[in-house]
Amino acid sequence: MEWLKYLIDYGIIGLLLSMSIVSVAIGIERHLFFRKVKLADFDCRKSLELRLTEKMHLIASIGSNAPYMGLLGTVLGIMLTFYNMGQSGFMDTGKIMVGLALALKVTAMGLLVAIPAVTIYNLLLRRVKVLIMQWEILDERKGI
């Protein structure tokens, strides 16, 4: 069961770190795209909306699934602690606390990934709505 500790430490936390990097990278890419987009280049609203919302589903997925990844790590960490307690028959409090701390570390990591991802997604979604509204205003002016 020692492999479970490494799975939690390197597998789940590593996956959460990579999810965080992906969400921030996509957020930066989208922000840079929004700054240079030319609304006049789009003939219809749907094509504009498709282009603006590209890859944003990934940020939303990361933000909604990161807490579950953290929860998975917590469950595995608690299972590992109970397994070790059962194997030794008696454990000192220090070993129990180390096992529970490992479990809670993964939960915290999941939240540290989810909160910025959801914030980035909401900020980008607001910017998409503003750009679409600006396009509609521009389109109305063309029709006049």
C-alpha cells in the first residue's frame, strides 16, 4: 500500500498542477485573443460567438472537476491511513496525523486549482458577453 502514498503525492497532485497550468494558459491565450479581435471581421453573431468561446469549456471542466480530484486524493489518503493503522494494530498519534495531513493536502490542492479556474472562466465569459454586445451594436449601426 506504500505505492498509494506516491500515487497521491505525485499522481493526483501532479495532475492537479497540470490542470492548473492548462487553465491559466488557456485563460491567458483567450485574454490575448480578446484584445486583438476585430468585431467588424465577423458577419454573423454565431461565428463570432464560436470563435470567442473556443477552449473555454476546458477551463470550466477543470474548475468543476478539480475539487473532485482533491476529494479522490483525500479518500485515498484516509484509506491509506486506516490501512496502516490496521496493519500495525497500534499506531501513535503522529503517524495518524501525518496520514490525515497528506489526505487534506490533496483537498486543499484541488480547491487551489478550482477557485482560480472558475474565476478565470467567469471573467472570460463576461468579456465574451461584452464583445458580443459590442458586435450587436456595431451591426445595428451598419443597418441604419
